[in-house]
Amino acid sequence: MADLLARLADVVGAEHALAGDACSDDYARDESLTVAACTPAAVVRPASTDEVAGVLRVATELRTPVTARGSATGLSGAAIPLPDGIVLSFERMASILEIDTENHVAVVQPGVTLAQLDEATAAQGLVYPVYPGEYSASLGGNVGTNAGGMRAVKYGVTRHQVLGLEAVLPTGEVIRTGGKFVKATTGYDLTQLIVGSEGTLALATEAILRLYPRAAHTATVLAPFPALDPVTAAVPKIVASGIGPLILEYIDKTTMGAITGNVGLDLGVPEDIKETALAYLVVVMENAHADRLEEDVHRLAESLHELGAIDTYLLPPTAGARLIDAREKAFWVAKAAGADDIVDIVVPRASVSEFMTKVAEIAATHGAWVPGCGHAGDGNVHMSVYQSDPEERHKVMRGLFEAGMALGGAISGEHGIGRAKKKYFLELEDPVKVDLMRRIKTAFDPQGILNPGNLF
């Protein structure tokens, strides 16, 4: 231990190589509900790519596990270290290196938060569109988990926005992938291989991100429905209509009551409609021109009525923003209510209704309660699982994952596998694919020091 700490201090400076009581509890955890916190042997806080490379060379030589950490807002346990390992925290690498207005890209270090980047891009009339629900999340963590969020229906997820990376391999070698361009056919796409790899292949120290013009006008439409089926049936038709929604979310009655009650938000929906509505569709649209946005809202309202909505409400701007903020905080509401686990299964959006029928059957079979909401536009279903018995909860979780995969979906739409869903991933995923992933892992990280215990 003394040798490890001394070697790390030589790389990053003694004040940035921490051990024992100097390691705060924050370094031991992320926001997973099911993966226990763990204090690492050491925490390092590098300030440059060279220092990251130096730390990884030491770790490889001493065969010491390394877990990268951004803001630790992840939900899958991927940022929780091992007791004999190192936490490599990117808190000192938090600079926006460039906002390139001609090429519409930003170059950022991994510790930059979404809130920081949004403030900087807003000043230039631009926006980075990926918002997975927590503005304190770091860009490095978003790259590691291929974060998504509510805006994915229009803009896609993190991998659609990352044009290039600077990354450090476990050997300490530094590579650059991609660049300030949107297409290339020059060998394997290493950028996209690293995105979503949960810190198991290489550590990104810079990211080149796509930016877009920031729309001047937005509108939020709330539509209560008598059941979930007409909501999910309406979604493909809204997407195909050409209005291009920025956000397209469904929220069940229970979750709507919980998230609005949590922030004291009254949306102005009459009590008789609240009693009738079992599900809500929330549609946010944006446009550079107010008159065109108004036309789109009118078209949307007409369509929603034809598609079975009980009514439609154009929310005042403040209420609309507060509703989206409340929806983004749904996890915290579920956590406070005592949820035992969460899922973020993704299925083809046309299959959401069929999947939710399976969810109800599985919950009833195992005495569980599984309310939720989701990114209806891209089929990403978020649910909280309330079942305190570990054996029954395992059956519920496995049943949910099996049902989603049977419909052509995947275990995780945006939270990642980490440690929390590893056993389900290894049990249910195609073993040929898993074996190929292991071989890729070995090619990048032959000593197995990067985030061991995640995925595999």
C-alpha cells in the first residue's frame, strides 16, 4: 500500500494521491440502489492526460484495479471501486477546451458537467442536446455509459454526438480517434467502441462533441389518456407526423402524482379528468420561429384528440419546465419512496404496450409493484420495482429483462450494465457476443485492470 501511494504521488503530487481517512465516502459509491459502497485503497486526482497515463502505467505494473469516476451519478454501480483498487477521479480535469462555432463542436475534458457545457453553449446560441436527467453528470461519465435521456427521440444518445476522443489505454499509451467531422470510413470505429464501454477499455480524457443551433421557442403539451395502450399506439403516429418532437414521454398515473406532488406542481388538470386518466403523454416541441411552433402545437392537439386523448393542455412555460424537471427527478422520488430496484429496459417503441402487459403479469405473479414512466419516443421504459424479498425480486427482474429481450429489446437502454445488472446480462445475453466482448476487453486491457467486475 505504501509503495502504491508513493508511486501515485510521484505522478499526481502527494496532495492528490489520497488513502485511508483522506478518501471521503463520495469516492466509495454511485447512485445504484443495489450495489454496496466500497472504500478504495487509493484515490488519485490527475490534472492532465499525461498524469492519467502515468497512473495507468503504475496500475498495470502493480496489477491494481482502476475505476474511473466523474460525478458518480450513474445508476448501475459502474463507478463503485474495489477495496484493493484505485479511484481515478476526473474532478480536476473539468475544462471546456473549445467551443468551435464554425464546426459546431465542443472539445471538453471528462470532468465537465452538463450544466457547465449548457451555460457555455447557450452564450453562443448553441446546445449540446443529451440530458439524461441529472445536470451535474459529467461528460466523461456520459461517454462511458452512452447516456441518453428524454431528448433522444429527436437527437439520439451520446454515441450520436461524440465525434472523437482522446483516450488513455491501460498501458499508458494515448490515442486520438475521430475528429471534427461527422463521417469517416478509415478502419474500425474506435470512438464508438469506447463510448458505452463503462470504463473497461480505455479512459477518455477529451471528447469532441456535436453542437446544434439552440431553438428560441419551446412548448409543452400534456395529454391525459384513459389507458396506456392508446398512449403507446399514439407515439409512432406522432413521430411519423413530421412535427419532430423534442421530448415524447409517457408517465403512468401513480408516477405523475408522485413527481408532481414531490415539487408541489399543479398542472391545472381538473379533478374529474385526473380520476379518469391512467396515463399521460408529455410532448415538448421546439422551433426557431414562434409562428411555426404555434402551428405545430395546433396540429399536435388535433392529432392527440383523434388518437384517444381525454383532453390536451398547453402548459405555461414555467409549468412545462417544472414538469420536465420533475420527470427528470423521478428516480429520486422512487428512491425516497423505498424502491428496491430500477430498470431501464428498451424495446421497439411499437412494442411498449405489449411489454407493459407483460410487466403487469410478472408483477402480479411475484407480489411486486412496478410503476413507471419512459421515453415513449424511443421505447426506453423506466420502472421502479417494489419487492423487498431478494429471491422474488430476482425473479421479477429476470422476468422483465426476458420479456423485453423477447420483444427485440435490450436489458439497458441508457443506465448501462455495471455491477447491478451484470448477472442478468451474463445469464441472458448471447454467449457468442459475450465471448467476443471479452476478447475485445483483453485486446485493450490484457492485465484486466480497468473496472474489473463490471460487465464480466
